[in-house]
Amino acid sequence: MDGELTGREMDGGPDRLPTDAAFNFAKEKGLQQEAIYIQSLKDIVSSYRLREALFMKLFQKHQYWDEFKKKYWMNGDAKNGKKRVEQYENLSKYFLEYLKEIATGQKPWNPLGL
């Protein structure tokens, strides 16, 4: 069993985007303000997937997505990682649309997001 890869190591790492690594990576790239905002969402939104999705969008916007995946989430290019990326795309799209609706007054803001 020595040297044999099992579980996470076998398929390129964790199934989910690692938010701790994403936070540190964002800070390294000068995106500390954005990283702090994304991490602050855990105080009002229970969805860890939303934070993962927003880190992905942040890295895509600033052309760091491929670098992040190579360093911290190789599984992002695997079959199950690509499915997760698709879920992140959908989740971030709905969240960003919701924020736009609040900003334009189309929806009132409330702590529950209803």
C-alpha cells in the first residue's frame, strides 16, 4: 500500500474548489478586498458552494482561473470537476442577477434574501 494513491489524491484533489486556498491565492494576486467580501458571505449565506462559485468567477475575470486550478484544484479539469464548474456557473449567475435586482430596486433587500 506504500506509494499507492487513494481517494482524493487519485482523482486530482478535492471535488470542491478549496476556499481556504482560494482566499490565500486571491490575496497573493492583489484581490484581498474581493476575497474578504466572498468570505464574509458565510456570515449571511450558508451556501459554501456560493463562495466557491464566486471565487471561480473572480479568478476567471482576472485571468487567474487556469493558474489556480493547476496549483490548488487539479480536479477542476476532470470530468466531475467540470460538472462542478457548471454548477458554479449557474449558481453565480443567479446570485449576481439577484444582486443586480436589489441594486436597481427591482427586489427589496432583506437578511433572508426573500
